[in-house]
Amino acid sequence: MNNKYELVVKWMSPNNEYVSVTVDVVYRQFPKSTLFQLVVTIDLAETKPISFYEAEAVSQAKEIIKGVVNEF
């Protein structure tokens, strides 16, 4: 199945206790155009690599979007 949309991590900002991650929702045909953004926070774990935070942020963003869609 070809997805029309993609979730792209655009920004990460660590804090003492958590990492804020900005995830953009983009239309694949126009990848430079952001449809909207979500900011999710993930508890900081010093032993985790950046790829962990990226994957977790995308996963959380998907769940948020699913929850919003289910409300309609």
C-alpha cells in the first residue's frame, strides 16, 4: 500500500527530563510542504540513541492522529 503522507522528524530539543520532538506531516508528492506539525515529548533516557527518539516520536504522532480521526 502506498501512503500519501509521511511523518518526518524535523526538530529535537533535549531538556533535563524529556526530549521535545517536532514531527511534520507531509504530503509525499510535495515533501517540502508541511501540512501540520505535532510536538511530542519523550522521557529522557541517556543511554538511548537519537534513532530511538525519532522512532518513538513518529509512533506517538501516529497514535495522536488516529485518536483525532476516531473522534470524527
